[in-house]
Amino acid sequence: MFTPRWGRALAVGCAILIPLLISTPSAAQSLLSSTSFNNGVSNALGIAVSTAGPLYLTGSVDGGTSQVWTARYTPGLVFQSSHVLTTPDIAQGWAVASGNGKVYVVGHVNTGGGGASDALVMRLSPSLALEATAAFRGTGGAAVSNVAYWTLVDPAGPVYVVGYLGQTLTSSDAWIAKLDPDLALLSSATFNSAGAATDSFYGIARASDGDLYAVGTLSAGGEKIWVARFDSSLVLKASATISGSAGCGYAAQGLAVALDAGGAVYVAGELCDSNARLAATLAKFSHELAPLASVRQHGASGDAQATSVSVDADGHVFAGGSQLDGGGVRDQWLAEYTPDLALRSSRTVDGGTDPRVSALAAFPAPSSGTYAAGTNGNTLAGNAWLGRLEAAPEGPLMFAGPFASVSTGGLSVSWTSAFPPATLYYAQLSTNASFAAPLTSSNTLGLSATFSGLSANSTYYAQVATAPAGPFTSLGSTVTWMQAPTSVYFDEVTTFSVVASAYSPTPAFSNLNVGLSGTNVARDGVYAGWHGEAWTTKASMGTARYFLAGAALDGRIYALGGYTTTPSTVNEVYDPAANAWTTKTAMPTGRNSLAAATLGGLVCAIGGSIPAGDTGVNQCYDPGTNAWTSKASLSPARNGTAFAVLDGLFYSVGGSSSGYMTSTDRYSIADNVWASATALPAARASAMAAVSNGRLFVFGGYATGGALSVNTYSFDAGSGLWSSRTPLSMARDSAAASPLGGKIYVTGGNNTGSLSLNEEYDPAGDTWTVRVPMPGARTGMGSAVVGGRIYLFGGSNGVRLATTEEYDPGVARQFAGLQPNTLYTFKAKARNLAGIETGETA
């Protein structure tokens, strides 16, 4: 007769901790604790969890002759007591069950030479005092092998036992028996697939409806895993088989069975595959034994076997057994699977020449996890082993390691893996958790991947798989660094205040509107506070209008003219501190599509359209007297000119006057004189202009023929030369161009409709980037910069607008209350959306 390949070792004595599994953060199953025992030759083959708390372990211990050994441990694996059944010959404990206030152990005890044995059933008290024993034999009597391999206790009282009863020395019947609590036989059934077959049951489990599921082997016609369903009277209701291949000495063995809360049946065993290798096999069946799923796993150099299976209260499926490692040495093996048998984690540990996990028992509900019993030494000098494992959080296959080498534009991600060496991995990175548009790394045989060319201050999600189509395991997420400021840039310098901005070349500072992102500027070492990019709606003007002009003077903003139903004379002033608009003396000449600038303490309105056509009128407003005066007119008359102030001179660039113009004219208010400058390289109207870094820039507008332009031009007043620069991303006219912090923000405008687009241009690097758009689209608005904020007001989005939007690019801070002719020091820093700060500027 034969015994299963996993049952050759014998049982358990001094406790030592061994590392079965290495715990990784938020990833693999964790070994919470373990202990092992040796007394010459020891093994642990069965484990049971009492609902009252204690664990019971059985196997064998060698005290000169192998004897049945049973031990009691606390749930924390602290030894409490043990019992050794002393017999004249070899005896072995195979399984233990606890229920109805008793402990039941099954196994075999030898009855003489030649491997003859009786199937043994023992009843012990909870403290492991022996109370009763019973022995069972088949038709072959005492001269052949009879073994009880597994047992369970029905809450209603009966005890069920499975194993085999011998016919001859080379044949046996699969056997299932029902005993009363005193071990008297109530009923039994035997099965044989052929007259000389060696059939056996190795495991049994009970469903909530009282049905029993026994698993074992049918040997006729080649061994098969066999799972059978019985009612509580041991009437066979259904069965299923799984066949293996020839070439392994035997084709298949079914060794353990477990049920989940929904009644699904999980079977563990081993099958010979087509390459003559034994594979650890798990199969899932329905309550009616319809096949649902199966999975096989090999060792690194060949054979593997699954000798145990359990399902915890949360549906985690654990399997245990052994497999051959790359050196051909058998290792202890434990794995966790999803309910559909997708691998979640797997670990092997070298525990000697013949280690294994022989039995598993789930934690009592509602806890999640399982206990494992087995051997972690060879069969000649083995250690019985007991471990307590916790289920892994969701996240199968691989487990996240730390992110490393994180910078503004790159990172590395690592993982640990249950897969063997030389596995090819596919790592992906994405800016969204759904991986709708992943950035794929090079395929790697290692356990890490490096990504470059990333965006600063952005959240990246990582995942990895062993196949291009997955399934993927999440590796978590991290945030790239924010770009560090390189200098501080100054605007609006007056006798008593200054605007200081953190500067770093575009595309810095990325995603300043997200999370904790922001910059912070310090004066004389004292930081003013963090702030990021944001739009804020402010008080509306009193009169809705578009194609108006804006200018700033002494911390206030002037909104001049525009179009209502006719060219407007309205002059409104906005006080950012009070968030209020006030109407002042109207312009003498109503107009729209005009220019405005602050010159010599005056706000001047120049050119534009009037009912009779275009005008070159130049009228300047004195806030101190609330009165207007006329100045030298721009000639020829025009509307839609791009305008800005450079080195104290007003520049009018392009415009429309009986056609689009290339003219560049500049005005000195001190001399009240206009003069011509170098013409634009190409005619433009309704373009946008701004001054930054000592140069004049012109963007977009209408080109000859009426097409919108993307072109950017730069004017150097010293040389009098124009040069082409990097174009806009989108052609447009009638936008706002606002200089702040060494950058120019081109916002809104028109391109077949009003736009909310907000782009940042860095003159130093001649680079563009997109910033947070306006809350609503508009074109033909007025604009001005005050106190490190950009204000956009009026305009049109199909209707005339009176609304005002304040834009904070997130880089500038106004410092007031300064002393004249005093040296101040400034520095800046930034932080990313996670709050990680950069270094300071020098």
C-alpha cells in the first residue's frame, strides 16, 4: 500500500522563530508569528482552530519510535500542553479537529511488519487528556494498511472521518465514516474504481447545508483527483474528477478541500503535466461540483505540490505545500489567491531537504488570515512548524517597493515579486489612476523601472504586470518635485513698495493650483506666506462693455471707453484693496478699440474707433484733478493698435487704418511728440503687446488678408530691431498680455469664438506653457497689473460683460511700508502639491 508523498515525515519540541514570509509594506501576505519544534524526528501534519480560542496541532514525535503527538497552542502560538499516544509500534497523527467541547485526532497505528496498520481515531479533552480511541480495518484485516487521513466535527454531534481501508497489500478502498461523539461507528461507505485499485480520501469539509465534500484519488485508468459530495447520511450526491498525464510515477492526487462562505469548493493537490512534471494544483468547483476555475504552479526546477488549502472569513484562498527551487532542493511553499484563483502572493523558504506546509486552518470569523502547519526540516531530523499568517490587502501578483530618484522630471519605481527569477515585467506610469494613457517603461527583467521626461509637480501612478495586457498590480503613486526658484524678479518698484516674484524658467512652476503647491517670498529672511495659482471673481464694473482699454496708476486700475451700443466715454476706476469700482469724469471723446497707458502720472487714452471712423486723439486723465487734457494726436488715426510703455515711452504697434498696419510709433509725454520707429516685420491689427525684461513683445492679431496670426515678435529699443520669437500655441486677437514676475501672461481673446486660454511666455527662454484658464471665456477685455495680481475686466463672450477676474499666477508678493533709498534682501522657495519644499534662492 502507499501513503501520499507529503506524509513521510514524523512530529514536534524546542521553539525557534523562523522567517517563512518576508512582510512588505501594504503588499504581500505577512507572517505574524511562527514556531518550530524538534525531538529527534518531528513533523506537524494537521491543525485545527477552536472557536473557543486554542489551536490544536497533530503529527508525530520520535521518542525511539514514532508516536502520535498532539499539542495545544494559544492563538499567538504560545505552547500550552501536549499529549503523546504511546504504542508498541509506529503511530502517526494525520489530522485534528475541534468541536462540541472535544478534540479529535485521526491517523494510523502499525499492527506489525510490512506496513500493516489500523486507521486510528482518538478523542481528547480540550486540555488534551486522552478519553477514547477507536481502530478501523478494511476487508484485508490487520495484515494490510488502513489509514484515517482527515476528520471534522459536525456541530450537531457526529464526527466524520476519511481515509482508506485496505483490501490487500497493494489495493485499498476510499473510505468515509460517520461516528458518534464516543467514536462508535454510525455508518460508513467505501469506494473502489477497480478491483485492485488503490483509492483513498485525503480531506473532508462540511458545507453550511450539512453536505460533505471529500477529496482524494481514484487510481483506475491513471490516477485522478476526485472530489465527491455526500449528504449527512453518506449518500453520494455528485462527484467530479481532474485527470493528469503519465510520466511522473503517478498522474494525480487530491489532498485537501475547503469551502468558502458562499459554498464554492476549493481542492488542492498535484497533477502530472504534459512535460512529466508534478504541478501544485488548485481547482474551484460550484456547490454542485461544476468546475469554475483552476490554476497550476511549478517549482523553479520542476515538481510542486499543493497539500493544503483554506479560505478565510474574507474569501482569501490560501494554499500550502512544497516545490523544488532552482537548485533542485525542496522548499516550503505558501501562496494566497483571489476567490477566482488569481495569484495574489507566493513565497518559498528553504527549510531543509524535505520541508512542506501540510495543513492550513483559517482564523475564526470574522478575522482574516490562516494558520499553517508543516515541516521545515528533512524527514530524518525534521522540525514540526506552526505559523500564523495575515491575508494580503487587495493587490495581487507583485508588491510595491519604494519610489526612488524622484526629481522634477523623473523617478524610479521598484517592487518585490512572487515570480521566479528571469521573469519579464511590464511597468507602466500614468498621471491618472485609471491608466487611460500610460507611459510604458522598457520591459525589464529586474524589479525596478526608471522613467524620465516627466512633468514636475505631478502625481504619477505606477503598475506592473508579467504580461503586456496584465493583470496589473498597483505600485502606488508619488509626486515629482516642484522646480526650485532660481532668482527673485521685481516689478512695480516705488519709493515705498515693491512686488517680488519667485522666478524659475518656464515651464516652472508647474501645477501651482493643485494641493499644497505654491511659492513663498521672503524679505530680509521673513517669509510672507505660501500661495498658489488661482482665479478670483471680483466686483463688476458699473457699465458692461467690450473693446475697452485698461491702465494702472498708484495701485488703482482705470477702465476707459469701449463699446456699449455706441463708442463709450465711460471712465471707471477700481480699487483692489476695497474691491470697488467708482465712476470718474468721462473721456471727452467716446471710443472703442483704443489704447491706454500711464505716462508721467497721467492715464492717457489714445486712438480708437468713433462713429465717424478711426481717430488718433490722445487725451490724458489726471486723477488728482479728475480732469482730462488733450495731447498730441497719433497720426495716422487707427484702432486696434498694440500698445505698451518701454523706457518711459508709449509704443503704438500696428493697428487698422484703411488696412492693417506695420507702423511702430512712440510717444514722449515730456516732449508731447510722436516719432516713428522700425516697422513691424508684418502688418497686424488687434494684436497684444507687453514689456518684459527690457524688451517689447507683440503677439498674434489679424494678419493681412484677415487670417489670425500665431507670430510673436520682440523689439529691442537699443538696436531698433525686431526679431521673431516662439509663436503662440493658438492664433488669436483681442486678448490680454500682462507682464508679471519676468513672464508675460496672454489670456483670453478670439479664435472663431471667445477663449479662456491662459498661456505664460518666458522671454528669457523664449518658451511657452499653459496655465490655469480663466473661469469664463472672453475677448476684447481691458487688463492691468497691480500688486502682483492681473486684473481682467469687461469684454465679450457673445454678450457685453461687466465682470472682473483677478488672476494670481502664484509667484508674486507685494511688500509695502518700505523705507526710501534702503537696501532690502529677498529670497524665494517653492513646494509641490504634497508640501515638499525646494531649496531657497541664493
